[in-house]
Amino acid sequence: MKAAIITASARASAGVYEDKSGEILKAGLISLGYEVAGVTIVPDDVKQISDAIALAITASTDLIVTTGGTGISPTDVTPEATAPHIQKLLPGIPEALRAFSREKVPTADLSRGIAGTTD
């Protein structure tokens, strides 16, 4: 099974800081048996995030995981870039992630992450 990881972060894409979340996700997915070529890092930009998702879909990727850009600041646009690619929403997945994170990250409930399937 192939997985793709897309990190949406203006600062990480500009080299201001290292993308740790993408690498953590990569290690976790590999440990679950996924083939992960690498982490794609793009700025918080709807078109660039959407293009990275579209590229992963056309590469017949089984699982696409995005990280970053799901908060409430004006630059957080990952859900808006993701939504057009989703055929069926799976609301239980982001709810489970928020529930799991609630005690560890006080702002977890502010996440606007979405999940779903595509063709």
C-alpha cells in the first residue's frame, strides 16, 4: 500500500524550521507497512496543497495524509484545498483524532481537519 504525506506550512516550505510532523507521520506509516516515498512540503496555499493532493491521487496512492494548516488563522487553508478532492466525507476520523489529542493538546478542538474517500 502506498501512502503520501503532505505538510502545509509556509515556514517549513521556506526552510525556516524543520518539518517534524511529516517525518513522524512517515515513520508511523512505514511501521504500519505503508510504502512512503517522502514528505511533500508546500506553503499554506490552496492551489499548491490541492495540486499536491491531485498528484498523489493520480499516482494511485492508497492513503494521503496532510498535516498543518487546519487551524483558524487566515493562512490555514488545508481543509479548503482538500474538500474538492473528497467524494464521501468520513467525519468520524477527524473526530477521533481530536478526541485522542484533546488531553495532550489544549487547542485540539480548534482543528478543522477533514477526511474522506475519492474515486
